[in-house]
Amino acid sequence: MKLELVIRSERVVTSQGVRRAALHINRGRIASIAPWESVPAGCSLYDAGRAVIMAGLVDSHVHINEPGRASWEGFSTATRAAAAGGITTLIDMPLNSIPATTSLPALQAKRRAARGRCRVDVGFWGGVVPGNVAALLPLHEAGAFGFKCFLVPSGVPEFAHVTERDLRAALPTLARLRTPLLAHAELPGPIDGATARLARANPKRYRTWLASRPPESESDAIALLIRLAREFRTNIHIVHLSAASALPMLRRARRASLPISVETCPHYLAFASDAIPDGDVAFKCAPPIREAANREQLWRALARDEIDFIVSDHSPCPPRMKTGARGNFFRAWGGIASLELRLPIVWTAARRRGHTLEQVAQWLAAGPARLLGLEGRKGVLAPGADADIVVWDPDKMFHVKRSQMHQRHKLTPYNGEKLAGVIQATFLRGRLIFADGKVLGRPSGSLLERKAH
């Protein structure tokens, strides 16, 4: 077999640990992991020196918003940012686009909007909303990777939130299809009660926003989802876990072998509520960023494999939807844009706590790939896997500058932060798509489909 490319480094993150190795690549896939010295005559060589080589990152929680709200973000700009951040696979959330991806025609509209414009591989979640049970099978057969729901209002009218009754109607279908339900796990009751008690509180103070989304709203929602998972044996995935108070019940559910998985996000691991300035609505998200002690509990849960992985929940908007609120956390759009910064944010905080490159690779690549049913193909450096690769320097520091970001709008709470971990190059199926701060070539990403069981 004639090899096309060898990519090698002194530090390659494999399932057997970090080692000196050479990746042999043929026809867009990893043919073998060979000794560092193995460079057959006639093939191209990319020598990364001491930089780290890791599997291309997988981000299963990205709001691209196209069609319908491409002025917020779009396939072209989102996938440019992904390539710049070492992300080679991302999955688009079903809301914030118009139409929302809650029917087969809507998924087809998504694919038309994305075709020929993606610089990384892109797949799609479907949505569960009241009354769309009949649409779930067609969406699944068309390749949707699973289905997202909200247990509280989503913020957009096209994607209504569900009740327990709605979930009971949908879960038998999802169980039969063996496809996951992703749940935004907050219940309205605790939020409504807290908001009523805060009627006279200053809406520009971050602690007012934090108090309006109490941890009970997450814990109560997760308790409901665990009960439904036990009853229907449906795979349920908790998105963007914020409240560490839910961890004990999740631990018990795992011990009982219930089909529950959990993710968290960089902003819950990097920031703490007491350091967020009043009026700085760039930090607004739901669930909210909580206290430093809560953050450290999330880190401990990651180390114990009680949280499966870390995704961006990249949710951008035009800056006026933040700044136009004039510091009012209740009027500002809730969402944090950080797609291309996910690796350095996590690594900066992880290495401070003594975590390893192997753990980071699990949290940012292998873990999300498992949720998607893409293990063995994405998120891992192994023979037969796609040659999706990120090359990065974990020791080099940089300051986040809005002017250098690739997302459509540059507003982010990370502006000015000093982070460790500079992305040097990104390869998609063996093709160099990002190097030295520049996105290269024409869009070559594929539209992915989950294989129907």
C-alpha cells in the first residue's frame, strides 16, 4: 500500500498513552501508528516536532442557526471557527434556525443550506417538541443523530418546550429506535418561583440572574429524566450540566446501569459567579455559571468519569442582542460563543489541576464521538479511523483577541483571557485545512448521518 502522508511528533496522544510516533495516512484514513522513524520513501511528511498530535476534536453541541438566522452564525463561519479550534466534527443543534429541525423537510432545508459550505464534518440533531412524535422516525431514517428537547422555554418561538406528558409520548419511539434524547434539564417551577421573589432585585447584578435559575431547577429536571430513563430504558443525555447538586443522583443512576450520560461546558469549568462583573451580559447563559465551589465539584466529577465529556454549547448572536440590553441580564440573549477556544480553555484550567493530555483527549474528542455512535471513526487516533488530527502547542500562551477570532460575531467573555494551548494545524481526513492562524483551501467537510439501527 502506497502511503500519501506521514504526520509525526514526539508527543502523539494514543489510547496507549502519549508517545513518540508517526501516523501513516492513506486515502483519508489512518493506516497505522508506526515508530517515529518510519517515513517511507516518496510520501509527504509533516513533522510536528514537540507539538502535541491529538485526534481532531468532536463538538456535539453547536448552534449554527442557519437557515433563518444566519446573521447570528452560519455554516461557513461556524466551520471556519471549528477548523481554527482543532474541531473536525461538529453536530448542529435543532433550534435557533428557521425552520427548527423538528420535521423531515426542516432537516432537508438544513442540508441544502450546509452543502458545499462546511470546512469540517457536520451532522444534525433533530428536535422533540409538543406534537411531533410522527416526525421522529422520518428524521431518524434521514440520519439525525438523536433528538434534543427543552424542559423550559427555549428562548425562540419555533422550538417549544416539552412537559412530562410530551416526553411520555415520544420516549417509546426513541427507545425503539435506540437513539438518544438530549435534554436541556431545567424545570419552570423553581425558576418561576425564584423570579417572582426577585421582582424588585437589580436585574443588572449577576447574583440576581444566578438566583433566578436555582440549582433545584436542574436537579428536579434531572430527577424526572432519571425516572423516565428507568421506565422506558431510553438513552438520555443531560446537556450542559451546571449544578453540581445533581451529581449524587446521577452517580446512583449510573450504578443502577441506567442509560444516562452527561456533558458540561468550558464556561462552567473556567469561570465562577463571584468574579463575574455586574452588567457584563457576555457571561449570560442558562443554566448559569455558578459558584467556585460548584465549579470544583464539576472538575472532580470529570476526573471520576461521572461527567462524560465537555462541549462548547456555542450559541452566538448579533452583539446588539447582548449590548442592547444595557447590562440587564434578563433582557440579554443567553448564550456564550467559544467554539474555537474550547481546547485552550479546557487545557488551561485542566493542567492547573493536574489533569493529563489523555484526559483532555477523552473529554474533547473520544467522549462526544461515543454519544454520536462514531467511536472508532472519529475522536481517536487508531488504524481505520478518519485522519482527523489537531496539532497544538500545550505550553505556548496567548491572549484572546476578538479581532483574531473566526466566528461571525466576536463578542465573547473570554476576550482578553490569557490561555495555554495554541492550535498550529488541523487536518480533515488527511487534508490540511488550518495552519499558522489561517483557514486553508476550499470547504471540504462532509454532511454526516447516524446509521439507523
